[in-house]
Amino acid sequence: MRRALPAALAAAAVLLAGCGSAGAPAGPGAPGASAVAAAGQDVVAAEQKVEAIAALLPPDVRAAGTLRLGGAGGTPPSAFFPDPARHRAAGLDVDFTDAVAKVLGITIQREEASFETILPALDSGKYDVGAGNFGVTTARLRTIDFVTYIDDGQGFAVKKDNTAIRSATDLVQLCGLTIGTGVGTTFETTLNGRKNVCTDAGKKPYEVRAFADSGAVLTALQQGRVDVVMSTINGLRYQAGQEASGTRFLGEFHRLDVGFAFKKGSPLTPAFRAAVNQLIKDGTYGRILQKWGTADSAITESLISPPEHP
């Protein structure tokens, strides 16, 4: 069962997740000075509309010139808020969205939303596209189409001073521990669906605690209410590189393609795929990855709804 955070702590976690700045020490979940500095680098400004790719959009979208995107913010490098006064998201997902919009010659209107609400909102028509480091899984492919743009996945982290766990690449290594993760994520699904690995090995099962806010997950780790965090490989590695986070990356568990999310059968996917492939071809793709320190997540070609990695 998930243990509820006290209201004051939950509020603090939200602030820590979105309000770090270069002029103040960053708390758990805050972006930190390096992320704020990276956010100021514009690597997509020179991108131009490509008529042949824009022509792949449905006529009504070309006429309207806008699409609605539901975006999940949290911690770098995916999407975060370097300037809380502006509440303008920055990050890997945001740069890819902005670059794709330029290639297509449209405006993509981003609306911040909680991670677990975005995919259902695609089916209802509230959003045309979703972005939030959504991993391509077999279960999601039943109702969602994806246009891939990076290869990320699932990993583990602990407090930096935790010497009991040196590394972890498999769930059986975490038996008997409490694992913190995000609500509605592939991590929560994986953890809850594979608890049998511990009992099958004759060990005590791990406990799963899911939080609605990424900052709250890290706060729980720092306060000792969870032993291990399961989250994105890129996010955990980025955090571990920030002294203020006090975390240590344990290892990768499972790689996943990550992509823009669409309602199943959306006519938008061919245009988005062509736009991402244009970014790969013209070099903007590499500049975005370099900016956010995620070169290990590069793909050579964007695909529409590929099967989940084995």
C-alpha cells in the first residue's frame, strides 16, 4: 500500500521538484545549476519548416496550425521548470517538441499535466499528443501509438551513503527492501507485476511505494522511508551527477524506446516520425542529446509503435 505524505511534506516536495535555481542550493528533486544553465542553451532555433514533411499532416491540422500537447514535468533531463515565475518547461522532451514543431511549421501548445492522466486524455481527445518520457511497452501499445525519439528505460538508485547495496540490475537483488517510484509509470507496473521473483527465490518480497510527484520520491529516499528508487535511467544518472541530490546510480534494469504518444490510429504519427528523422539527419537531434548529456540514448531512426524491447 502507498503511505500518504503529510500535506506539508508533499507541498515541499513539489517545490523541490520545480523550483531549483542557479542562485540557491538545490534540494532533493530540484534541477540544480547545471540544468538551469543547460535550459538557457537554444539548440533548435535554426530549425526550419520542411514542406514535404509538413504536407504529411492532416489538412485540418495544417489549416489550424496548432496541436495540443499534454506534458509531464518533473526533474531533469526530461522536463522541469528552471524559472518558477515563468512556469515554462525546459528539458529534453521540450527541445524535441519545439524542434518537431519547427519542422512541421506548426505551434504545439503544451499544457502541464500529471503523468498518469496524459495517456487516458489522448483517447478522450483532450490532447493530440503526449510527452513525458513515455516508454513503449506491450501493454501501452494496445491503446497508444508512439513515435520514438530516444532509448531510455528503467534503472535503480540509492542514497549515496548506502553501502549495503553496491549495484542492482535485477529485481531479485532488491528483495526485502522498500522501493519508491512514480504513480502510473512502467516502473510501478513492473514492480507490482513481478513480486513473485522474490518468493520464487525463497526471499522476502519487496514493498512498493508509489508517489504522484517525482520530488516526493527522492524526498522519501533521503528520509529513509524507501530504500531504493526505480525511475528512468537518464533521470537517475542525471540526479546522481548533482551533489545536492545525494544519490548513487545502481544500474540499468530494462531499456525501453521512448516516444511521443498518440491515440491509437492517429493520423499524426507519419508526420512526427518524418520530423524526428529530419532532426537526426540535419544534426539537431545530436545537439539536443549533447545539451542534456544523454548521448547514450541516441537512436538511428524514429519508428512508429515498435515492439517493446525484449
